[in-house]
Amino acid sequence: METRELYRQKYEAQIHEWSAKLEALIAHTDKLTAQAKLDAKPRLDAIHVKMDSAKAKLHEIAGATDDKWDEVKKGAEHAWQEVKGAVEGAYDVIKPDKKD
């Protein structure tokens, strides 16, 4: 059970980080031209959908039984990778002045 709680805490913290990045992207898009805002909207919408999915997986982690744990964990890891890719991809496209 301890491992499961640590896993939940890890991804809860990751969701908070992604939420902060998303808010930064949204704030940045407010400064863009109308066309750039239109170009950014589908990426931002996709992030919102993927974040909702990741949050649902977080709830599944909390309620997973021992016999479903491996399946829930695998699904959660997939959801995290999708959100991470969407956030990083949007960040790279919307904030081209970003320094690595």
C-alpha cells in the first residue's frame, strides 16, 4: 500500500506541474496575434482532455484493488506519457523563444 500511495503522490505532483505549465501557456497565448491564438487553441484543448484523463487515472490509482493494480498502473503510465508529450509539444510550439 505504501508504494501505491507514493505512486499517487508522484503523479499528483506531476499534474500540478503540468497545470502550472498549462497556465503559463495560456497566459502567453493572450499576448499572441489572433492567428497564433487560433493555431494554439487545438493544442491547448488537447492538453485539457489529456489532463482530465490523467486526473481520472489518479482516482483509479487510489481505488485500485490488488488484483487490478498492475493494469491500473500501466494505464496511468500511458496517460502520464500522453499528457507529458502534449504539454511539452505545445510548449515548444507556442513558446518558440523558450531557452533549453
